[in-house]
Amino acid sequence: MTAQNELRLLPWSGPEGKPCYLSTDDRGGYMSRLADNIEAEQLDTATELLKQAAETLSDEPADPEALQLLARELTGALRDVLRVAASRSHLLEGSEPHRN
């Protein structure tokens, strides 16, 4: 069985919001490529939401309903970006030699 530190955190959650992991040595395999593509889409979405947030916050006065919707969307995007960061950090730790 693959050790926990050898698993890739996937960019989606399983039932009940639990994290999903991929056990493979093939970074070019179907599931790895699918995860890479979804991560790229999540990062693009976060970039667009950041632009939208800057525009919305520069409006005077900002509509409370628009702010609430934006906050919900930004919360979801931040959750996705943090998952991508955790996954990529873990991948880097596994591929780089340890430094003393």
C-alpha cells in the first residue's frame, strides 16, 4: 500500500467533503492530467474573481448583495487555491532532495 506522504491530493472533494487522493507514479497518466487541468481551471477562476473583486470594491457604493455573492465566490476560490497549493507543495517535497 502507498504511504500517505506518497499520495497526491486531488483538486476535488469526495463524499461529505473529505479529501481525495491519487496513488500513482505516473504524473502523465489520465488522472494526473485531469487533476492538473482542473487545478489550472481553479487558478484561472480565482484570478478572474480577484479582478472582479477589485472592480466591485472600487464601485461607490458597493451593492450589499453583490458583495455577499462575491464573498461566497471568493471563499470557494480560496478553498480551491489552498488545496492546489497544498497538493503542489506536497508534490515538490516528494520530488526535491532534502536539504540540511
